[in-house]
Amino acid sequence: MPVRINPSILAADFVNLEHDLQRISSADLVHVDVMDNHFVPNLTFGPQMVGRIQDVSPIPLDVHLMISDVDRWAPGYAELGAYSVTFHVEAATDPVAVARRLRQIGARAGIAVKPGTPIEPYLDLLPEFDQVLVMTVEPGFGGQSFMPETMPKLTALRDAVNRQGLDVWLQVDGGVSLDTIGIAAAAGANTFVAGSSVYTGGDPTDNIAALRAEAARHTH
């Protein structure tokens, strides 16, 4: 199973963002966290900034919408050219309709669930999605500690994906480091968002390679 490392630019230097994007060119995608200070108590990027990131990024964009009213706003990020757009089911009126619209525009469609949101209601809907993001921290802030109690959701997802013969990427986001990435990989994840563990301490290229190797050791 391929391992994908998607660095989060929440940990990048916003003043030198284009430079910090170039430093992660060995990664698979760049994870762009869009927060609206409503769905989560923080504010980051909007469409205009994401469009500029799209213009200069050496790798495709993995946009994670932590915003309200995604039925209205999510398609606009696909129209910007994002490779993947993930929205929270807690903010969607009709997740399947949103996913179908994203796919129609040409983006991969992903859903995200908070740590306290059960995954069971979505297992039968997996063919409608290209990615499921299991949040391993509460959304809204970087630098939080990994929550191992979210791993049963990943295991249930991996079992359902395998049983249905689907190619759905299973992503984790929050507290992913060399100490935790193996736990998530063993539970079934194959796509990993890492911020501080990529940008802090050493060269990002080396850090990405180390994370990829550690995940591969535990992926099944």
C-alpha cells in the first residue's frame, strides 16, 4: 500500500511561504488548512490565498476545509484547481451531494470526522468518497497531541474499504510524528498529515523521508 506524506503548511513560515513550499517538494501533496473562525476557533486562509498557493506550489494541494456551510463553499476550492478537497461531515447538510459536485469539477472528494464523530454512518457511503480523514486531534490548532483513542475508527474504515474493494485513501491529521505515525499506519492509514515533525528540527526533505519509511514499516 503506498504511503503518502502531506506536510501541513500551518507549521510553515507564512512570511516566506513560497520558499517553505519548495522545501517540501519531495512530499506527495501539501496540506492546506482552511479555517473560518466559526466552525473552528481559528482563522487561516481563504480562497484568494489558496489560489496563490496553488499557483506556486511544486506539488498538488490537499485542501482541508474546517469551515461552516461547506455545501456552499467547498466547490469553489475545487474550481481553484485543488487536487483534493476534504470537508467536515459535521458542517455538511448533504455530504454525498457535496462530494459528487467536487468530483464533477475534477477534484478528489474527501470527508473528515472529528475525534468524537462516529464513523459507522458513513461506511456504506464510502464509494462516494476518495478520501476519509480521521482527525487525531480536535480540529482548529496545530501542535496538539495525537489521540490514540481514534484508532478504532481507522480500523473500521480499513476493514470496510478492503471488504468493498475500494481505493479510498485513509488519512490522519494531528500529532503525527515518528513516534505516532506507525500507530496510525498499523490501524490502516496510508495518508499522513504532518506539520511540526516536517518543518521543525532538521531538513524537511529528510524528515519527510523518515516519516515515509516509518509508516511503510507498519503499513499492511
